[in-house]
Amino acid sequence: EVQLLESGGGLVQPGGSLRLSCAASGFTFSSYAMSWVRQAPGKGLEWVSAISGSGGSTYYADSVKGRFTISRDNSKNTLYLQMNSLRAEDTAVYYCAKNSGYYYDSSGGIFDYWGQGTLVTVSS
Amino acid sequence: QSVLTQPPSVSAAPGQKVTISCSGSSSNIGNNYVSWYQQLPGTAPKLLIYDNNKRPSGIPDRFSGSKSGTSATLGITGLQTGDEADYYCGTWDSSLSANWVFGGGTKLTVL
């Protein structure tokens, strides 16, 4: 059974940093791209970032480019999202999602499993 | 403003059928597969339909998907109160650096 368990969310001041983690199990972690998708309170889904199975390719939404860094440790089956220079508009539930392919592309980009999410609140 | 356009809400009675539309353009729906996600209240999204019309294992055949041109449609038959949820369409967009786009979501109410 595929399981994705996020952690690391919390309250942080504007301009601060936070690192999210996602522990994966139930599948061969290194064989799949992984993504972060967020949902602001009462709003829709927004794709944030993705990383290929090897970790060699990374992708970011324009809204977070230069501030967020996605990474993975395939030896620990764990996905990360380092968030710096946080803004109020980054407040959201952050979901870790498994992609359907090794590469994050038009065929492998489907989000076939999701974690339960972790809440990030950016406020003073 | 989402790249993909969905109606904010739809409603129907138990046992009835409902459709949810998702409108895009040639850079997204027109040239890529569409997937649909169901988000029950207070829970994470779940993949409902992929590659326009395929259902993952465990998804009942009451749920169906179709695509025509730059629009896609999710259909749900035999509505149940447990189907009350937000539904999102999503697809790859070749014109954006972000690449993956979602619709704004549609809240389904089963009256």
C-alpha cells in the first residue's frame, strides 16, 4: 500500500524558512517523480514543484522559483521542500504527491497518490 | 484565475447523473491527457480519472471521463451522498513553465 506522510509544517513569520518532509513507502521510491501541491485556505489546488526519480531534474512554479528548493533522498525514501523567504501568500496545506512516471512530463505528471498534507501558516 | 475553467458548483439529487465541465485551450487540454481528482471534505485529493477516461483500480464505473477538443467532462451516475466533494481537472500545459495546471474546482452537492 502506497503511503505518503508529510511533516514539518507550522507557523512561521514572513521572511522565515521551513523545511517540509515526506516519508514514502509501499512503492519503489526512486522509480517515480514526486511533487508538492498546495492548497490555500478555501482555495483550489496549485502545483508547486516536482523532481524526477533520480533527483537530477527539478521544476518549480513561477510563484516559488528562487525561494523554494525541492530535493529527495532515495536511500531514505524521503522527499523534501526547503521553503525560504516565506510570504503570507504561501500559507496553505502542502501535499506531497507521487507522480505516475519516472519523469515529470506530460505522460508521467499525473498525481496518483497523495499524502494527508501539512499546514504551513506564514504570519507575524 | 485558473488556466482551466470549471463551474464553481453543480448539484443533483441522489440517484441522478451529473456532469462537470473543464475548459482549456490547445496548449493544455487540446494536446494533452486530462485527469480528474476528488477531494472529500477535510481530506486529501484522490485520483479519479486519468488519461481522459481511465479509472484507477478501485474507482467505481459510476465515474467516467471524456474529452473533446479543448474541453473535458467528468460524469457521475447513480449519485450518492458520499459523492459530495470538490472535483478538480488537471492537465499538462505546454505553454507554461509551471507545466501542470488545475481547474479552479467544482463543488458537487447531492441534494
